[in-house]
Amino acid sequence: MSRTEVLEQPDGSWWKEAVVYQIYPRSFNDSNSDGIGDIPGITEKVGYLDSLGIDVVWLCPVYDSPNHDNGYDIRDYRSIMSEFGTMADWDALLDALHARGIRLIMDLVVNHTSNEHEWFQRSRQRDGKYEDYYYWRDGSQDEPPNNWESIFGGPAWTYDEKRGQWYLHLFDENQPDLNWRNSDVREDIKEMVTWWLEKGIDGFRMDAINYISKVEGLPDGDRSERLVGHQHYAHGPRIHEYLQELYDDTLSNYDVMTVGEMGGTSIDQTAEYLVEGRSGLDMIFQFNHLGVDDGPNGPWSPDGWGEWDLSEFKQIVSHAQEELAAEFWDSIFLGNHDVPRIVSRFGDDEVYREESATLIATFLLTLRGTPYIYQGEEFGMTNVEFDALEELDDVMTIGKVEELFETGSIDSFEEARGLVNYWSRDHARTPMQWSDAANSGFTDGEPWFDVNDNYRFINAEVALSNGDSIWHHYRSLIDLRHEIDTLVYGEYELLLPDNEQLYAYTRTLDEEQLLVVLNWSDEPAIFTTEMDASDAEVLLSNYENSPSRQLEREFQPYEAVIYRL
Ligand code: NOJ
């Protein structure tokens, strides 16, 4: 179905048929040479996005912010960060996208604000209705009110001298948590949400949205938990009520899509949100599959990370395909601005970069659910190597390294180097590699963050000019997804669950059956099957000579083939 046909569909299923492209504005494209990506820079690249064939842009926060967490600390929800441009620039971007039939979803960050937001400033002064807009608690200056830990490291409480009380922040100390129990807070948020919807946006990605309801009394967390306190604020007692209220009073009046980000959420818990009347959310980012290479105590535990089994990965993905995507809907992703580059993490960014990046792309675009592509993935951008703490920008990585120092787990950066180079969110935040020009064509100025040195050969321009590139593979996959309903709506069935090299599955809709075979390894692998190969037609392969009418054979390292049977 063409983009325009889907846009005209009255049944609201456009977001099921859509492919989403995520933009991290700071690192996308700089139009005014200040070294920082900006909104006019994105508008300049709308033609590029159109040529890739994507349907929706998810724009990470562009609101006014002091940038302690690169925009996830919002100072004013209704104005644009000056480094990124103006509201007029934003209007122009929306128009340029809509003119090409591309929709725009915004990031909604309402678990917390910046500590520079007017609400927090007034709350510190106990000013009228703002007094209880955040979680304030009494207590001695030496002892936080409970033992909750911040997701970014250290305690989840900071003492505010001005008010003489502690305030809660699940993230950085500059990101105080909003008190959703207060109906004035909810009303203000709803007004703001409606204000954006009225501007004509097409939906929201909702940041950390499963954290907005905290257990009454904020009791101590169980010390044995990976993240102390998590049990008392993830899926809190009023979460469904708050989300459904937000939906009923705002979102339900518009033809928009919503995807809620929910860290630390099981597949069963995720399903709870997707039941009609339980949240109004269309789909959720849950991270079970991204836990496959965690250490025993989560990603930032000092050892044991980085290893993963394909069979375990298949089992987690298949569980989500069966319980979420089949029953409701799911979001399909491996990368975003918070995780390492996908080809470095799940592929081979050296010998088989092209093969493994196209294999991963085949995986992402052939599952049931809405696929999300993170900027730069479409031509195989990779991780970088960080040699010192000073080279990092990410508040979370820095917080985690500091915590390791403070707890005595490390005495030097060198000891955390492996961990940092595996997990840092900075990998995903290096500037887009547009060309082999200075600073990868990202800026004419001094880039806010170093460009990955490999931009001279890994860049969009080179990828566009080579018909066999990763970029063109993405383009072909997106086309296939738009053409073949079975790729969107077909039932998923896993084959060979225990095979540690091959990930194979079928997608079936009515009379049509597709088979996807991925050799997710750097060694050849033999695929055997009882399926009838006589009509098997190769729809797309990342190797030149994948034969039709033959399924049983040796698959080359990272070979990825889609067959129509
Ligand atoms: C999740 C966002 O994706 C991440 O970048 C941010 O730091 C936290 N939520 C806090 O807003």
C-alpha cells in the first residue's frame, strides 16, 4: 500500500503498516555551523528520509532544556530549545514532512521535568498549587527519605537547601519526578498534550511512562533488587488509571499513534497495558530482548556482560511475537539513542559489517509489529572507542562510572573501560555520517561531539551511490513491507528454536507463506527443512547468488534470505 493510501485509511491502522525512523536532533544535521544538529538541519534532510521510504519520524526531545540529559530534562514544554531553532522552524519541519506523507511523533517526557522548569522553581518556594507538584519529603540532610537508587547511579533523592526538604528523581538530580497523584499536575500535562496535538502532530513516544505512579508512602526497596526501589514505582498502583485518563481526555480525540517506553517490564506486564481500556497505548517499547547480553546484575554489573546466545534471543523475541504482537501489537527495534550501535552489538562491525547489518535489517523489517530504525543504522554506523572519562558526554555513563569509583568497584577508568565501551549511550550519539567531507558533512563548525573516525568510508553518500549497500537493502525491505501484507499482519512461527546459528521463521497470511532464514553467525550454517521448496522464490537476499527453489543448503556467514513459498 502506498503511503498516501495508508494515510487515507479510516481504520486507524496506519501505524501498524508504518516504518518509523528515529531522529536524535543534536546529532542529525547542523544547518547553522554551531556544531549542534538543529531543526532546519532535519528539514534539509526530509528528501533523504523520503527516499529511504519511511513513514513516520520520531523526534527525540526538541523542547527548551538546560541539557543535563540532552533534552530529556525539559524546562518549557511549549518552546523549542534555542540551539535547535524556533517554533517557526518546527512548524516548517512538520509541513515539510506532511507534504511528503511522512508523519511526526514527538517525545513526551512527563515522568519528570528539568529542575529549571517553572513548576519546580515554584514548588521549591511552596508557591500555591505548585507546592506538591513533585515528591518532597522531610528528613535529616545526611539520610535520604528512602533507599531508592537513581537509574543513573547514586541515590534517587537530592536535598534542596531552599525548601529544606528532599526531592525524588529516578533519573539525574536535575530531573525531579512529577507527582502524578496531584490532579493539577495531570491537568497541566493534559493541557500541554492537547496543545501539541492541536499543532497537528501524529502521536507521541512516551518516555519512562511506566514510572509515573509510585507506591503510597514510598517504602524502602528490597536491597537485593537490581535497582533498589524499582518494585515500588514500576507499574505503580495508579498507572493504568493515569494513562487511561490521559488517553480519554486528550489522545482519543485524535488519529494518532502512541508508543510507551517501559524499562524493566516483563512481556506479561506489557500485555496488561495493551488490553482495551487499560492505557490507550498502541504499543510499547519493552526491553526483554535487549537484556540478552546483560551481566548477572544488569548491563552495568562489572563483569559477565556481552555474551549472548541466539537460542535465548529467539526464545525472548518469539515470546513477544506470540504474546504481544499476535494478540495486540508490538514495536520492533534493537537500536535507539540509549543503547550501543546494533551492528557492533548484534553483528560484526569489522569483517562482516555489510552482511551482518543487512541481516539485522532483515530481522527488524520482517517481524510482526512496527519497525523502528535509529538514525545511521540504515548505512551501518558503528560504535566508537572511548579512552578516557573526559571523552564521554552521557550523564548516565558518567554517573555509572562515578558510582563504580564510589563503591570501590574500580580504581581507574581503565578498569571500567570494557564496560563503558560496551554499554555507553554515547555510541549512538556521535554525529550522523553524511559524507566523507570534514566532520562527516554533519557540520561546518566544531561538532559538539566527536565524529566517529570511520566516517570516511561509512557514510550516507557512499551508501547511496552503491546499489548493493546496506542503505539500499533497507530501502528494499521497506518497499517489501509496504507491498506485502503478510510481512505486516502475517502470523509468526519460529523454526529450529535450539539452533545456535540459524534464526528461521515463517510469516503466514491466508494463502501466502513467507520464510525468513538468517544465518546469525560468522560461520557457514546448514539449513534443513521438510518444507516444499519447489515454488520457493527469493524475494530478497543480502548475498548475490541465493538460489530460488532450494531451501536446504549451506548459508553463508550472516546470509539473510526472504522466500515466498
Ligand atoms: C529514557 C530516554 O530514552 C533516555 O534517553 C532518558 O535519559 C531517560 N528516559 C530519562 O528521561
